[in-house]
Amino acid sequence: MDKKVTLKLDHVSKSFAKVESDEVTHALDDVSVTMESGEFISLVGPSGCGKSTILRLVAGLITPTLGAVTVDGKEVDGPSPDRGVVFQKPTLFPWLTVEKNIGFSLEMQGKLKGNEDKVQRMIDVIGLQKFKDDYPGQLSGGMAQRVALVRTLINEPEILLLDEPLGALDAFTRMRMQDEILSIWREKKQLALMVTHDVDEAIYMGTRVLVMDANPGRIVADIKIDEPFPRDRSSDEFIKYRVDILNRLHFGGKHH
């Protein structure tokens, strides 16, 4: 990617009114952070600490209560194809086959002609060659999530937003997809921002890990992962990062 983008959250707070009472939930409180193309940022923290809220703010699906979210100094004011989102649950068109789902956005942009091999490569990447003419209803949850993932990746968005994209997958498929996402990201050097509950995944994939805490949601640590790719999950360095992050999440100690 030639174009370098800078994403900034500047003193961002986000509150939600509770439906059943007059109370307000403070999902995020005064969050400031800067991220750039070429970085892979992992967001970890307990449930309810505002990880997905940050992702939705960057995607332009919601707006901050206070502060600003900007890309290259321009305030985010709605969704854009430059910011591709992969949600926890696959969002596929049930009336389109696997192949057609993957090529859908290219077709909408008039870019499918000449890029058919790209669609086939993505089908190969996720190992679904045999299922390319199947419909989402015929796929397992894990297969559908793989399709949703490459459907976003094929667009080569400047900012790739991943909301626990691998949570539904079995351990081996998950590891394979981690490597696949990383290889696509390293090729394109876009900015990737991923929410995960899996500390090992955060370290394995991230160039930085942002550790969050809840009530109210805030960033309590910004840890640079200074390890070359591909990472070795059993190395001393990797284990040190894991212990550090678990301690910050209050899960340290001898029993973990």
C-alpha cells in the first residue's frame, strides 16, 4: 500500500442510555490513541470494557459522545469501503453462493472483470474449493466465517477492523487463519485493528497490544510486540509478553 493512513481517537468517550432505567453506561472514558498503516493492533480486555465500541466508532457505525475519531485528520462520519469490518458472526448474503459472496463487493464496484483469479485465490486460501457453489445455509459456522473474512480482505481496505473474527473456529483452523490474515496484511501493509479475547492470539498477530479495563472502558497499557514474524508461541519472549498482559488483566499468578 502506497498510501499511509493515520487513525486517531482523541479524548473519546462513549455513553449509552440503558433501556430499562435512567442510568447511563459509560462504555469508554477519555480514550486517546494513534495508529498507522503497517501496524496490527490487538485490543484485549474483559467483557464490557469497550473493545467492540472502539471498533464500531472507527467503522463509523456509532458516533462518540465526546471527542473525535479521525482518519488523516478527517472526522469519521459514517461507514466507508476504506474501513472493512469483519464481525463475530458471519454476515453473508444467503441467496448468493460462496464464490458470489466473495466476489460481491468487487462486482458492485465494477472491478470483478480481470479479478476472477483473486476470488479463486481467496477460495483456495480458506480451503473451500469444494464448496464454492454452496449457499451460506449449507455451510458450518466456521466455514461461513472464513467466507466473511476473505470477502472483506479481497477489498483491500485501508483499515481492516476485526471483531473477534476467529472466535467460532476450531483451534487448528484458527491458527491457520491467523497466519492467512497476517500474510495478507503484510502484503498490503494496511492498518489492522482486531478485538480478541485470546491473549496468545493478540501477541501472535499484533505489532501492538492495547490492554483495556472496564467500568469505565479505558486503555491501561499500550505494549509494543518487538518480535519478528512468524512468531514462536513457545519462545521465552512470547511467554514474557503473555505473563505481562495477563498480570495487567489481573489474571497473573502461579495458577494461570
